[in-house]
Amino acid sequence: MNILILGGGGREHALAWAVMQNPKCDKLIVAPGNAGIAEIAECARLDIEDGGAVANFCDENAVEFVIIGPEAPLAAGVGDRLREAGLLVFGPSEAAARLEASKSFTKEICDAAGAPTAAYAHFTDPQAAKDHVARQGAPIVVKADGLAAGKGVIVAETVEAAQAAIDEMFGGAFGGAGAEVVIEEFMQGEEASFFVLCDGEEALPIGTAQDHKRIGEGDTGPNTGGMGAYSPAPVLTPEVAEKALNEIVKPTLAEMARRGTPYQGVLYAGLMIRDGQPRLVEYNVRFGDPECQVLMMRLGAQALDLMHAAAEGRLAEARVNWAEDHAMTVVMAAKGYPGAYEKGSVIKGLDGLPEDSFHMVFHAGTTETDGRITATGGRVLNVTARGASLREAADRAYAMVDRIDWPEGVFRRDIGWRAL
Ligand code: AMP
Ligand code: GLY
């Protein structure tokens, strides 16, 4: 099978790494890819949000199966264009991608499906939103309705902070994403991520993870896209996962199918768990980044068979082979991230690191120039390891981190602290 993966971050490097281990993969192209991906697969320049351009590329390169990594092409309907062109695609339609692209849509689906989630109200007018906040009090959560690159959520400790966030969103701080606002009850508990493959009807859980969103150790400082992750998530016990599947994910899939927009791809449910009861925080219609890196480390080559089965509607007969293992990824970011950071610093020490089914450095934001690897993104490397225990995975990951020579990089020493 000739396969194309769309995307160029650590998530796509991990997907490419798993796919390449499967003998069913004859040829792999990743667009746009990055310096790490270029070491294991062909990289191509391509506008991945232009469905017509991607379809032409597939035709010219005899691609048979396309795996869509990020949310933007999914929300732009690239999956639909490719399916119309007769390709096999892993990833939801534009209509089903609304589970990530519109927070009010997700809330409406949860209502219809009876899925436990935070109480909410939806506003198109700033004054009505502010009056609502004044009545509800704080803490309270203000969300831009649309896609805002992970930045459209404000957990407000005070009514004043919530009202300022409302002004900011309606004032255009998140562009069109903030033209509508969802205001939610603040949920307490522990957060974890639950990943389920879907083929329109069937749901197959493929793993759990927890990430660290804050830049600083002890979970302090500004929010980031994620500074590290580990799998499995201890808080998502088999009992809690079963509840999340039966009370949240399956009813959602049934409601999507009932509406004529069945969901196919990976559904990433962000959950808040308290006293053994999961509630939905949000859906994402793609793998998490960096959660994908720890899931791929644990699944390995079977990930391709599972994604292929989801795309072909064969999940009912698919099985996941679980090992009693743990994985951790430590994100190395450019100094200054998530604020302004410099690009172009040189990373050394990557060559001598182990690369096997227990150790892998996935690249998130790198470029190769004249044989040197340089940092070109905010999150730059995902140093990932697997072990029989989380402790072993952590020791292996940090042993690699300590061998990487990159003075301009920063990372957290405490990934997994809650579970360790
Ligand atoms: P989201 O983009 O919806 O995942 O929100 C980003 C983060 O905000 C989540 O990972 C939570 O930490 C937090 N958050 C979102 N909604 C709520 C809520 N209703 N209650 C508490 N925390 C929330
Ligand atoms: N790590 C969080 C996300 O991918 O949305």
C-alpha cells in the first residue's frame, strides 16, 4: 500500500514511524514532514488544506491511503474531497469534524446524546454573555466557539476576568472563532485523554494518556500545546474507560450517524474525572500532539492495520494487542515558547541516540540545513521512551534528553509526576 500522511509535527513523525514498521506499507510520503520524518520517509511540499491539490498529488504518486494528522485540513473538508476522488482516507468528514471545529455543536450533540459534560450557554451577543456570567459567578469557563489553535479557552477565576475574556473574544482576539462564545460551568477533577477509533458505527478504544499543558514544572506558568505526555493514564481505570465509552463516546457516535454524518477516524475525548465519573471537556477529531507519540510507541506497527480497518469500516473485526507497558514523551521547546522564541539554533547530539521500539526522538519543529538539524518551531523535539513501568520509561526518556546538546532548548524535568 502507498500511503500519504498529511502534517509535519511530532504527531506525524510518530504516525510515520509506526506505519513504516508495518510490512503492508510499500511506500510512505509525508507532506510537508520535517527533518526527522525525512530520515524515514519521503517528504513532499503540498498545500495540505487544499483538497484538490492533495487529490491530484495522490493521483500522480499512486497513493492509495491518506492519513490526515491535524484538524485544519479535516475542518476544511480535505477528507471529503479525497473520498470523492476515490481514495481511502483516515479522518472524519468536514461535517463530522465539527465535533472539534465548533464547541456549541459539540454541546448540542452531548445534549442530544445524554453525554455527561459541563452545563453551558451559547451567546452571539457580548452583553448577554456578561449578564450570564454575572448571574453564575466564578470560577467559570469562557470559550471561543471555533478553532483557535488551542488558545480560545479562558478558565476565569473571577467574574471580572470572565467579562474581560468575553470582550476580548467578541473584539476579535481569536478572529472569526470568537464571533460566538460558549460559557461553561467550571468542572473539578483530574483530566485525562481517551482515544477511540471509529468507523462510522463501531468504536474501538486504543489507549489513554495524560499531558502537561503548562510550560513550567509543577504545572505552573502559561498554557502550551503540551510539554509532555504519558500513557496509560492511571485515572482512566478500566471501569472509568468503560463508562466514558458507554456514556459519552458511543452515544455521540450514534447521534452523529443518526444525523447522517457518521464519524470515521480517531475521536480524542478530553475527560474530567471526579469520583470515578467521567465528563466530557472537549472532543478533538485527530490524535493529540504529543499524546500520539506515546500511543504510537505502545501500539507500533498494528497502528496502521487499525487505522486501515477504521477507514474501511472493518473495526468490528479488529483487535488491539495490548502490552503491559508504559510510554512517556518529554517535549523540548525553544526558549521563550509559548511566547516569542528564536528560530535557527543548532541541535547536536541526536546521532548517537538509540532508535528502537523502546527509544525514539520524534521531531516536531526541525529543519535540516547543510547536514545540521536546526530548531524551527516552538515545540521542537519529543523525546519518547517505553518501559515495563512508567519509571523505566521516564528514566529512558530523560537519559536521552540529557545527551541532547541544545543550549537554546527548554524542557520540564517532572513529566508524569502525578503518576510517579
Ligand atoms: P479545551 O480547549 O476545551 O480542551 O480547554 C482547554 C483546557 O481548559 C482543558 O484542557 C481544561 O484544562 C480547561 N477546561 C475547559 N473546559 C473546562 C471546564 N468546563 N471546566 C474546567 N476546566 C475546563
Ligand atoms: N495535546 C493537546 C492536543 O493535541 O490538543
